[in-house]
Amino acid sequence: MKIKTFIFLLSAASGAVYGQQTTLQHFDPSLVTPIASAYGGSEGYLTGHNDYGDEEFAEKYEIQGNGILHGISAIHLGQDGTPGSIVASYRAYSVGSAGLPETALANKNVSYGAIPVNGQLNTVMFDNPVNVSSSFFVSFRLGDYLHGGLGTKRIAIAHSPDGTRPASDFTTFGRNVIRWHSHGAAVWKDYRTENFSDVSPAVYFALFPLVELNNLAVVDFNKKGNVGAVYPNPSNGNFIVPVKTSSGGNASFKLFDMSGKLIVDKQANLSSGANEFKFSEENLQKGNYILLIKTPEGNVSQKVSIR
């Protein structure tokens, strides 16, 4: 199978500072440019509109503890045009015993016309946030476009380049999945191992859940490291960031105000194992901030409050 790749550069302001909740990411779009690969000829996108009618694309995330899923940030590429009458949606699912999406937890319908396809971040908030724990899926659904209602606009969910998903993560079946077109029960397939006969794309989808963590929750990075909830929170500018890393190495802790302006940039050299980074900045104005934490294994952002 011949595959073409479409690459669009993101603005320098992308990163992970998108809202007041924690943004979970399997790759950092400010460092790894998302792309949208296409089938040869005119068959369409691997992760979007195509001649096969693939309807939905989902990414699995894990947290240790409990949280509240507020919405999804996504990056789309494609071709602009008339939207037609079909409605897309962003969804969340529980994880079934086979490691695939099972019960729908949340849904937000969005018109095709409201979805940017220029590589910029698109954030959609659920009307009713839902509780999540352990593992869950977030998805983008194109709907049934093979039976009419499709205009000239073509949409794909962007993904990291092939090879950016490490082999150590292959043991997680269903890390990203695709729902084939069907007229009965949903047919989900593991994207890397079941969707193609001649290639096995090792990628991550650009679907990023916005989760409010409780004080005991931990964001896990492919079982090789994690970041816990900042404490105390609120604080006077002195707080602890629990970080566990299997390899050790450099980490950064960047504090942004709610407009996205960088306020404080701190660096640390982490040792392998459990670390407690002591963030200390006593001249901060009272209010809410976003702390972007970049570790050797992954990145996450958390809301911190200064009182």
C-alpha cells in the first residue's frame, strides 16, 4: 500500500497549556509535528474520510486514581470545503474486557463546519463532565458519510509520525483504535495490528483529554513514569510536584497565567525513581495558573491556584 503524508506546522503557542484542567498527551505537538497520512491514489485519509467509510478514531489513556473528564482537545488536518449535513462528534468510552471501547460515557456533537482542518488545536467541552478512573477512551467520530450528506470538506484526526509510539507500548492492545463502517454493532479494530494487512503504524492520535485530577490521582506514561497531583493546591507559591521516572534526566516546570503568558520557568535534573520537585516562587499574584510539566517520559499540565 502506498501512503502519502501531509504535514502542517503548528503555531509556537501549541504545547499543552489549553485550559484549566489537566491535559493528557501521548506526544507533545509542540515538539512532534502532527501529520495526516493518506492512502495512495484518491482513497482518502488513513485516519479520516476515506473510501472505506471508517467512522471513528479513539485513543486510550490511563490514570491512577479518579478524575473528571471535561472535554477533548484535538488536532485535525484535511481539506476545507462545504460541510454537508452530517454531524461529527467527540466522545468518551469505557474500556471493555477486550481492551476496546465499550460503553459511551460522554458525547458532544459538532458540525463539520466548526472543525478546523489547518492543524490548529480544537477544544470541545462536554455539556456534562463524567467521572473517569483507571483507563478510558476519547474519540472523534465522523459519522456515516458513505450514505449521503457529505459535502466537499474532508477531515482527518492528525497523528504523530510512524515510529513515535515506542515498542515498549505495543503491549497495550487498543492504544489507538478505529471503528469500521458497519450497519450493526460497532466494529472496533486495533489501529496498529488489525486495520492494515501490510503496514503496522506505530503512532499516537492527536486526541487529548482534559481531565481534572483529584488529589490522589496520578497520570501514567506508558508504565515508565508518572506525575502526581500538585500539593498543596491552592498554595502560596510553594508546592510539591511528585514525579516518577524510570530513566531520570532533565525536566522542566513552566508556569503560565491563564492568558498563556509564561511567568516562571524552572529546570531540574531528576534521578531515576520517585522525585518530589519543590516549586518555590513567593512573588506570584493571587489567581489560577497552568503548570506545564515536561519529564523524560511524558508531559502533562495541571491547574494550580495561588492564594
